Amino acid sequence: MTAAPALHLSGCATIDGAPIFGPVSVEVPRGRWTCLLGPSGVGKSTVLRLMAGLGDEVTLEGTVGAGDGAPLGARVALMAQSDLLLPWLDVTGNVTLGARLRGQPPQLDRARAVIEQVGLTGHAAKRPDALSGGQRQRVALARTLMEDRPVVLLDEPFSALDARSRALMQDLAATLLAGRTVLHVTHDAAEAARLGHNVLLMTQGGITSVPPPDGPTPRQFDAPETLEYQGRLMRLLMVAQ
Amino acid sequence: MMAVVRIAGVTLLALLGWQAVVTLAELPRFILPGPGLVFTTLWTSRALITEHALVTATEVLLGLGLGAALGFASAILLAASPAARSLLRPILVFSQAVPVFALAPILTLWLGYGLLSKVAMALLIIYFPVTSSFFDALMRTPPGWLELARVMNATPARILWRIRVPAAMPGFASGLRLAAVYAPIGAIIGEWVGASRGLGYLMLLANGRAKIDLMFAALLVLAVLTLLLHASIDAACRRLWKS
Ligand SMILES: Nc1ncnc2c1ncn2[C@@H]1O[C@H](COP(=O)(O)OP(=O)(O)O)[C@@H](O)[C@H]1O
Ligand SMILES: [Mg+2]
């Protein structure tokens, strides 16, 4: 993995002339986990898609890119709410998808190690439809790790999971993605309170940074300062228009 | 097992109904022979019917194989190239305005009375359904997969081959299922227009000689062959999708 760059986006976005968000300014520091927290429909996914180089339909009046000025093209990995597993490939096939799509030989040894890291040893030969929702999202995380990109963009990847699976996945992702520049879009104040080194609150009014408690992440979900911070985020979400 | 019992039950009911119509309406056997007579004829003429059934089956299988291969390739070409799409799609749609039946005499003229004109008919009649159902599926790849592939820096050719084609296989399979039913129609029409062998030819011959029982026996064999073809393609598609 090359050095993780910072990310920035500023400006207004429209789709076919209809305003999506803006004017906003998003700063994602290098090598840290940044949560972009906000209600549904406020434009979080659009911010993330623009940073991923997707969103051809979006017109951005402004700038988006990496802090070091180099293109982001081959430095980004993406993990979405839907696991996007290919049903005709087994777990190993899905985890090594990137290499196959680039015409590179799949690194099967590394795939085995990554599958072990996400706790799916023994499931490597299974098809996605033989796995639970939580397990499928672990495969998606393994596929993301396999890409070994310095920037990881997460679009509500845990929101379809039950509370326990979600907490376990949060722990796992926080550990395994440490050191990379992570932008994590979420609508869940509790999740932002556990995971963010930085938390950006996105509302119709724009984006504000809400500094989280000090200390390592993932934060204890029942620690008083985590709960207090989660409550504060929730209050800010409620007063926002 | 339940399915077998159900099919057997429905078949029995249909046969009883058939016999009842013949008996109650006192239909003469040259209008509608009863099932008993048809099965007797099927047995006594088994060599003749088998000979012609093999010809028709060969035409159908060749037409189906070639038409499916051509449809597969065409759909991929259309999906891969916007230029091919804008050029070929109108032609493809326009070609559907010409009833394939109307082409049968021309094909016979060009390709002769033998196997070739019937294979061509079967091929033509299934080409469009296979191409269009596979093409539609190729154009409806879930966008999330395409975006994931883009972020992974995949080339369009690899996206097509590794994601769009496998994701569209159910569409290809439903085209094949339709083809299994259409291909025999094409072959039979080809035989009606001009042939000296095949079930279609046999039916015309029997009709001309007022051997309605033989005609029905040939029709029955044709229907059973079509059902078998459809069932085996269905099973093959399921297996393929699972494995
Ligand atoms: N392709 C599109 N065409 C038109 N409007 C869109 C499109 N994609 C998203 N939008 C609109 O943009 C707004 C923001 O969407 P999104 O970025 O997905 O929000 P969030 O992720 O915060 O829920 C929503 O109101 C949505 O309806
Ligand atoms: Mg969203």
C-alpha cells in the first residue's frame, strides 16, 4: 500500500440542474477514519461517489481530489451497503475479483490470509447464497482489504446488519483498515460515535465538524463518553433541517 | 414424485375427455380418431414414424444449436459496441416485421429440399428471441456491480466477460427455453413447404391419404419431442446456473 493521501471536496453538486448539495467543503485527513454523518437524502452518497470517480450524472461546480494532487484513480476501494458479491463466484472468487478484472493473476495465498482475518476460514469455497448477511458483508470487507488501496470509501456498509453483527463488523473494520484514509458515510449517530477519528455532520445547512472524544477507536459502545457524544450528535441531527 | 402423479393424472383426464368427445359426438375416424386408434397406429407404424422423427429432431437440434450460438454472439456484439447497436438494432427489429413463415418458400428455393432449408428455418425463428432476451439481460447489469468494477480499474472487455455475461445468463436461459418451443415450429413449416422426410412431411402425406390416425400419431410424437427438448434445456439451464 502506498502512503494514504488526504481527500477534499468543495463546491455545489447538481443532477440535471436539480441541486443535490452545497456549497460544502469536506476535508478528510490522511490515514484517519472520518465519518460523514447525516440524514437520508442530504447528499452523502453523492459526496462519496464523486470521490470514487463515479457519479458521471453529477455536475460538480468545485473541486474534488487527493491532498497530494495526484489522481485518485487507482488508489480507492469501495464498500457499499449492498455487499455486491457475485452469486456465481465462491468466497475466494469474490475476494480476488479485482485482480481478475485487471487481468492480473489472483493472489490466492493472500486471499486465504485475508479470509482468515475476517473470520471466514472454512467458508472459502462457499457461494454467497450459502452465507448469512453478516458473513456476506465480511466477504465484502475481505474483498476491500484484498484491493490494498490507501483510500477506502464506505457507504453505509453495516446498516443492513443486526445490532450484534454490526458492532462486530465495526470492530473488525476499524482494526483492519487502520492507517488508511477512510471516508465512512453513515446515518447512524452510534456508529459515528464509535468509529470516527473525525465526524463531519452533513445537513441541508452544510457540513460542520463535531470533534469526538479522545482515545483509540473503535470506542466502547457503552462507555459514558461515547454515549454522551452519541447523544450530542443525535441532538444536532434533530435540530438540523 | 407428486409432479409425476399430477402429470399422469392430467394426461389420463385428457385422454378420457378425448375418447368421450369421439364417442359421444359419434365422430367418424377420418375427422377425429380416438386415442385408442392413434396409439395403435403409433405402435404399428413405429418404424416409419421413428425414421421421420429422427430427421425432424436432427433439423431442430442443429437449428437450435446454431441459432443459440449466433444469438449469443450477436447479443454480446450489440452489448459491447454502441456503434453495432445503432447500426444493427433497427435492422434486427425491422427483420421481425417479415414473418419467418413467409421466408420458407424462398429458403427452400435457395437451400433445396434437404436438411439445410429446415435448419435455416429453425435457426431464423429462434434467432430473434434468443438475441433479444440475452441482449436485454446484458443491458440490465445491476449498476452497483459495474461501479465496483470501475473502482477496481477493470477494462470494459473484462467487465463484459466477467460480470455482464455471467449476470445475463438467466436471460440467455429464458431465450433458450423459448427457442426449444419455437425451433420445432420452424422445422415443421420448412418441411411443409418442401421436403421428402420429417414429421411435417409425414403429417402432410398422411393427411393427403386420409390417414388421420397416422397424422395424429405423428403430431403426438412431435409434441412429446418438443416437451422433452424444453424440459432438458430447462434442466440444463438450472444445473448450469447452480454449478
Ligand atoms: N441519479 C440521480 N438522479 C436524480 N437525483 C438523484 C440521483 N441520485 C441521487 N439523487 C438525489 O440526490 C439527493 C442526495 O442523494 P444521496 O447522495 O444518495 O443522499 P444520501 O446518501 O445522503 O442519502 C437525494 O435527494 C436523491 O433523490
Ligand atoms: Mg446514501
